[in-house]
Amino acid sequence: MEMKQSMMVDRENEGGEKEKGEESSQENGRLMLADGGVAEKGGPKVNSGGGSGGVSNGYPTSTAPSPKEGAGGVPAGALRTLVVQQTSLDQPRETWSKKMDFLLSVIGYAVDLGNVWRFPYICYQNGGGAFLLPYMLMAVFGGVPLFYMELALGQFHRSGCISIWKHICPIFKGIGFAICIIALYIAFYYNTIMAWALYYLLASFRPTLPWTTCSNPWNTVNCLRYLSTDSNVTWTNTSTSPAEEFYTRQVLQVHMSPGLHQLGSVSWQLALCLLFIFTIVYFSIWKGVKTSGKVVWVTATFPYLVLLVLLVRGATLPGAWRGVVFYLKPDWGKLLSTTVWIDAAAQIFFSLGPGFGVLLAFASYNPFHNNCYKDALLTSSVNCLTSFLSGFVIFTVLGYMAEMRKIGVETVAKDAGPSLLFIIYAEAIANMPAATFFAIIFFLMIIMLGLDSTFAGLEGVITAMLDEFPQLLSRRREWFVLGLVCVCYLGALSTLTYGGAFVVKLFEEYATGPAVITVVFLEVIAVSWFYGTSRFCADVHMMLGFSPGLFWRVCWVAICPIFLLFIIVSFLAFPPEVKLFDYVYPPWTTVLGYCIGVSSFICVPAYMVYHLLTAKGTFKQRLLKGITPVPSGPHSDIIITHAV
């Protein structure tokens, strides 16, 4: 850590006046000896040169060494380092009530809807069991080091994603503002998916689930219930299942919108569902981590209970083995394809979630000496294992559907994303015994998975703004959170229209992905190359008592930047073909998508220009000031001193 102030403690007491001054300067603090001794206040004044184990400001040491050795077992007259920890005059920072609150919050953030619908689909699409090899390699060399880095940064500097940059590399402060805008974009569409799940949940409280029959007002003539028990039914290319029509024509009502150019009216049912979701979110996070840390005990653990119940149920269904074989059967030839490695890198990155400001915010409420290294390994391992487990939950049911329809699993599993949950899985549940019970717990699980990720995303923004503007917002947290939730609700209105599903897909593909990967790329460059790996490792050593090994250093300096650059270049070289249902996104939507993505990232160069224009001195001095960090510690109150 940088030296903040230096003091010389004389061997001899030079008089009562000096002694009194030293006493008052340490009135609200304690003196910690670098060799392990702690000087506590309240003992008799002892001359430091007298070999009686004290220092001249009146703090006796915790041990009584021999006169030959001097204080703390150090030979008399040797140079010693004293660390003075002063009591901060600022309001103490909020902390987690329990360590488990923090762990569950991080797990709840990392384990989200993508673990349930995205990982299983990508796994079977990219070689089944063979995909696990690039997935694990990308996790070990890319995802987990980034995860560990963010937890350590947040815990050491105890700041949100905006104010932390003055302690790392001030000119990169725009990264924090970009992260906050990206988090808002996510809140605009992510919570709408929970509103869909809530609609399904409410519709499940009836003896016959509404997506099991074709006799409803929203059904068309093409609706066909097709299972092996329906021997007189012939499935054609124009046929649609009752589950698909319930999702597209009753919940989303996309048939009433021709596309993004004409979204149509807002669905009042979905608007009420989303209002309820945001009400839960507000009362879960309005008081800070003290309240959200309690809520995650339910929202982070309940999905695991449901996953286990669904896994046991799925494994007992006829044809389940077909789905498992299809899920895990390795196709080693796929590993020669670049697409597989791109998908593995993107999946582990978005699954663990570095770069969204959440890990920085959560870790900033930890005790300074909390072992964030173990936390990073534990939570990232739980996240990856959950993704793997979800694959069994999904594919045992897909195997059952294939068995019932007498078709291949690949035909059933052609849909990805929300359609996998809201059409295929919902239809499978509807054809099980005790369908109502399984539908209720399944859609409750979807809501819970989404809720704790929303808690985390908004807490990242709240922490960032409160740390950046403490005088304005620290005493008005509840009102600020209310304003933020209202902004998110208003921003989400476009996703509640008849064409809202098209907006959700646009945001998902363009607004967050490329922007946040580019932001994290700059973040790891700023920390590893500008702030310096040696300085960062020294910070970790001060917190944990040990420095990160060579593996972590190499990952932060070289492998992680290459890992992120690989994803960025692949996205630019192979832009995704965006399609939803039968609607192919026209070229102008691609331009719109890139504009939304750039609107957040533009904060980074904009702040660099602003910083260089407003700083004083020559251009060289301004630039030097922009890359010189302001020292910080556990509370910016550690002073390293050298004394004889």
C-alpha cells in the first residue's frame, strides 16, 4: 500500500508538550506493529528507548519482550514498521449480517435463468459431453480469475463501480458509468421474463392447465394436441401445439404486432404482473444488504429444491434416458469448430457475471479480512455445477416428450431461450401426473431465479451511486431506490407491448453482450497494466495474508485480456442472426441494436476526454494524474510509518 504519512518516534521522550501532541493525534485510534504486536490504549506511558516494550505515545505493546530484543522481539535499535489505524470520521459502511448472506447473494446473482435455458441448449448444440472440455478451460483460465479479481477489488477498496476508479486508474472512471447504464438496460427486459413466468404461475392455479387444450378463445384451427395416446392425430408442418399458442397468442400476443416498427398497445395483464415483480424487488433492496441478504435465503435456495424435485420426477419418466444420452453424447469433431470455443467463452462469462458492478458492490460490504479467494472458488464452482445439473432437468423431460411423440430428441429441442421453458417444458409438465403442482413449483423457480439476479443488478447501481454521491444520497436511500425502480418500470413498458418479445430479444442480443465484454476488457487492462499486478497482489496480501500465485498473475495480465478480446472479435466477425418465431429482424434493427450498445460504452471515452479537459497542468501532467491512483485501504485510514 502507498505510504500516506510518515512519522518518526524518538528514542527519548522530548517533553510533555510533544508527548501530549502525540497522544491527541492517536486519541481515536490504535497502533498496530508490523511484526504482530498491537498497541492498545490505556496503559502507562513508557519510554520506547527504555526497552520496556512500550512506545512514547503511551500505548503499551501486547507482549513484553526482553530488554535485549526490544519491542516485539526485534533487536533494539533496529528499524521497525508501525501501522497506525485511525478511526474514520465518515459514517461506518454497512456490512453483511452473516457470511452466508453474502455467499447466497453471489450464488443467487450468478445462477440465473441462463443456467436453466441457455447452458443445456448450447451444450447439446456444441458436441454434448465434448463441450464440457472447452467450457471448463474457459472457466479456469478466463471466468474464475475475473470473478476473483472483482471480489478482491470490491473488498479492498470498499467502493461501488464508479468511485472505485479513483483508487485504481481515475481516467477509466467512465467504466463505472457505462456499467450502470448496462444494468438499467438489463432491468428493462430481464424482469419482463419474470412477468411472463408470473402470468403462467397465476394461470396454473386450476385443475386443467390452460395450455393443454385447443378449445380456448385464443386457439386457432392449426392447434393440435399431439401425443402417442392420440393415435388419430396427424402432425403437419403448419400444426401448432396448445402450449405454443398459449405462449404466443395469450401471454405475449405477438400475433397483434407485425414487428419492431409497430409494437402495438401495452398488455395490461403483463403490466400488472411486472408491477408486482418490481414491488417485491423494491421492498427487498430498499434498506440495503441487511434486507436483501435475508430475502436471498429463500430466492437462492428454493430453486435448488425445485431442481432436485424436477430431476427426480424427470428421471422416472419414460424416455428420460434418450434425453440424457442426447445431452451428454460427445461429438469430439465439434471441438475443431471455432464456434464451440466462442460459445464456451461467452457462456462462462455471462454465467459468472463479472463486469456488471455486482461483485464489486457485494464484496464492498464484506469485512476487510474476509477470505474472498475461497468465496470466488466456492461460488463459481456452485454456478458451473448448477448449469450442468440443469441440463439433466431439461433433457430428461425432452426425452420424455420425444418418447411420447415418437420423434427424435433433436426435433423436440429445436427451440432455445425462453421458448424452451415456456413452450416445451410447460407442455411436458402439462402431460405429467400432478401437472398443476409441478407447474406451480416450476414457474415459482423461474421467478426466484430472476429475482435475486435483479436484486444484485440494481444493488450494483445503488451502491455505485451512493458511494459516488454520499452527501446527496446516503440519507435518502429509500427514495433513490424508489426512483430507480420507477425508471426501470417505465423503461420496461416497451417490452410489455404486443411486440414486446421482439424488444426483449433485441436488448438481449445487442444492448448488454458486446458492451459489457468490452467494458470488462478495459477493466482488466486498467487493473493489470495501469494499476499494476504487483500492487494489486500486495492489496490482496494485506487483506488475506497471502499473495495470489503465478497462475492468477498470468491470467490477469495476459490470458483474461486475450479471452475477452477473443469474444469481442468473434462477435464482430460473426454477428448473430437475430430471429424470433417467424419474424426475421430487418437490417435497420441491427443498426439500432449497435446504437443501444454503444450508448453505454461511449461513457468510457467521453469521461477520458472530460478528465483531460478539466484537470490542471500541462497535458503530460493531466495524463499522469489520470493514471495515478489515490491510495485507499480498509477505510482509507491505514498509515504506514517507519520508526527506529
